[in-house]
Amino acid sequence: MADAALDGVRLGIVRGISYGLFGKPDRFLPQLRELGAGLVRVYFYWSQVEPEPDRWSFDAVDTFLDQLDGSEEAWVTVCSSSRWATRQATDFLPPSPAKDLEAYRRFVDRLVRHCAGRVRYWQCDNEPSNVGLLWAGTAAEYVAQLKVMYQAVKDADPDALVVLGGAPFGLPESPPDSPDRQFFDVLLADGRDAFDLFDLHLYGEASRIPADIETARGLMRAVGYEKPLVAGEYNAPWPNLYPEAAAAMQAAMASLYEQMPSLPPQLQMFMRGCPPELEAKRHRINCREIVMRNLLALASGVRRTICWNLAPEIPGYENHLSVMDLLFGKLALLDYEGTELSRRHPAADTFARVAGPLTDVDSVVRVEVPGRPSLYLFEVRRGGSGPLLVVWDQRDSFSGEDDPPVALDWPWPEARAAAVDAFGQPQPAEVRDGRVHLEASITPLLVTAG
């Protein structure tokens, strides 16, 4: 596949969308490396780097660069947001077209050269088809700016790769006449020579990931080419995956919290202060999804995935009445203790648990289990390491953990086997007559030679 052009597999984490924008940029890469991540994504805004014409400020950029040790790849999403240089004056969102493309070229050139080859991936804004929130312009205006950025990046660092603004998770299922599809039709047709990587965000149903990836590749093939696909964002659960939660969210946020005890549990679990048993259930679902989404993407040929997200933007801030907090607030892997990023949520440990075995990967192949279509079994081939199987039984993500496990036996080349689940708990694994005997449930099992 085209994605094989990216050497090896790297699992990454995005820091957030406003690093150093609303507070002092902090140290976070040591914590990210402790989780086993080999790729980091951050955002920088034109307003941060060039707050006034020809006045340059690299405080946040340098704090980030000083933390890189060469073991990880760096991905920077460059946001066209400025008080003076863009059509819509803002420090933050939404980015908009530059008033002067030459000024934009100089900004990108200065930023890329300042990073001196230490950033491998440069992305032109994010999810630009989300017009009004993440891009205040047309598709044609985005393409014009993308072309300028592409040339500026290649002139400053020929080895760097340019990433097309992220495609929202709903794009593959969007009908041809939908705004998202029409926007990306323009980007893929007219911007074909101005990017190296296509970024698809994987927030939809996990079981749809292989089909969504293939559909996204098909959108490129429809205009005569195919470029490597990466997953610049993924995570779950979030409320829109559950019809019960999405329907209940039509109420106003303040009213929502007043009604919390009567709301569907599928929505309550995303709310601050929900019952402890629902908080624990959401954590368990989150851990499972971290494993599932990576395996499904890797088996579809993707070689770079980035988890949303590392931590809250700044210490001590929480707004439970924000829709964004309800949708994505609990997906943070870490949290602050005082001013230090030192508190791990369960999903952080799961990320670390899966990132380690998936660092030295030659291939990930999903294998069909005869007569068992609900079993998702993956054979992971790793250079210099022993065999690795990952398996789960696909069920309803909210209620499926109440169903009993199912027996599975599978060919196994080693004399011993050890199984650990997504939560880090050892599970039974017995080798008899060249086969490993397991019990598969909704929670992914990682099986090694022990």
C-alpha cells in the first residue's frame, strides 16, 4: 500500500489545540515518552509566532523544541490565525485566509527554518471543511494557501512532509452533495500536488475504520492518485457514538446537568460528577477503544496514528457546561496535579501497554476466524520479537461487557503463552498441541510468548 512509504509504525499523542497560547508553555514530552509514544503533534498559531508584522516570538516553539530528544517524530499543525495578517482577526479560532499570501509564505518559511529540520510533518490548519469554526474561508482559498505552505516547507526543509488539513470522521460516509464531501472534492482535485499525506480522523464506530480508510483512499483514486493516509486524531468513546446520548444532548447544557439522574447512562458517563460506576465504565470503554482503533487502522495499512489528547490545555481549568467538555473533555490521557502533568488516567496506561508491543512492527493482519464473524483476531509480525496476537469479541461497547466470554483456540508456534487484557490484567492462556486456548470478550487481549 502507499502508506508503506512511511517507515515502521509510530503511535502518537496530540498535546491539544492551544499549546502556549493561553498560558506559559509547559514541559510535557517526558510524560508523553513515558507512555511509549513515538510521535507528538502540537498546534502553533500565526498570532503566536508573528504577533505583529516582522516581530517574531518563538517562546512556545522553543519550549517545545527543547524537549525533543530525537527519539520521537514531531508534527506541527500550523493555524492561519492572526490579529493583523488574516481576513478574520483572531489569536485563536477560526483560522482564515491570509490578506497577503507573500506574508503567509514568509511566516511559514521563518517557522520551518527556525525548527531546523526537527519537525517532520507540517499540517496546513485542521479540519478546514468545518467552515466557520476551523476555517473561515472557501475550499479554493484553502487550496491557494496550501500551495504556498507546501512550497515554503519544501524550500526550507526538503525532507519534511506536508499534511492536508484533517478530514473529519464523517467524511467517508458523507453523501456526494454534502458540504464536507464537496469541500474535500476541491482539496483533492486542485491541491493534489500540494500535500504528501492525507489525514483522516477516526472518531466514528471502530468497526467502520477499515471501510472508512478504504473510502478515503478511494476519494483520492477518483481523481487519479493515492497518497499515504495517516490518522492525525482518534479516540473514543464520545457522546455522538450513542444515539441515546446524542438525542438527550438536544437540551441546553445547564438543564442537562439539572436532569442528570434521569438521563440515559450512555450520556451521564460523559458528564462531570456522574455516578462512580458510570465513570469507571467510561474509563473501561476508553481503554478498549485505544487498542481497537490502533489495530484496525494498522491492519488497514496506516502507519501513523495520533491519540486525542494528552491533557487539558492549562492547569485548573474546567467548564462542565461547555459542549466541547461534554464531547471530548474526558478523553485526556493525563491530568495536572498542581502545575505538573503527573496524574495518569486508565487510558494512559492502556496506551503505554499497546504502544510498546507495536513499536517494532513489520505488519498487522486481521485474520478471519471461521464461523466466528464477531471475533476480531490480529496477527502482529514484529522484527526481532516473538509472536503477538490481539483479539476481542465485537459487541455493543456500552452493554457488551456484561456478556460472558467465548472460547477461542488458535495455532501458536511457542511452547508458552501469556495474555494480558487492555486493563493490564493477566488472563488465562494455555498452550496445548500447538494451539493457544483463550477466552475472548469485548476487552482486547494481547497474547505473547510470555
